Amino acid sequence: MREVIRHGENGLLVDFCSPTDIATKVEQALDQGNSLEPLRESARDSILGKYRVAQGIERYREAMRTIARPQPR
């Protein structure tokens, strides 16, 4: 996820193999409440900037065209 999430800028990274780390980060996020609003806004902007629905639809269409092409025998 490091390709998408920048810790403290547009999200919070955790060690996903560590339940303790996950729980700690969730508690911290809940405790910080509204102070994380800029981070949430940045997260939304990051996703909208890179992963718009129209772009995804076009990628799916291209994949379907590739799959639907007759295969040489």
C-alpha cells in the first residue's frame, strides 16, 4: 500500500501482520477524531486523482476486449 498511502499525509500505515499495531493505530485514530480531517481530505483527493471510475471502466473495457478476441488455433 505504500504506493498509494503516505503515512501521516493521506493515510495511516500499520504492520498488517501485527494485531497489536493495528489495534494501537485504530485507538489513536479514534482518539484524534476531528484532528484527522485534513488527512481524510488528502486521502479522498489522492484516490479521486488516481482512481477515477471512468479510468477504471476503460481499463475493464480493454481487458474485456482482450479476453473476447478470438484466439489463434
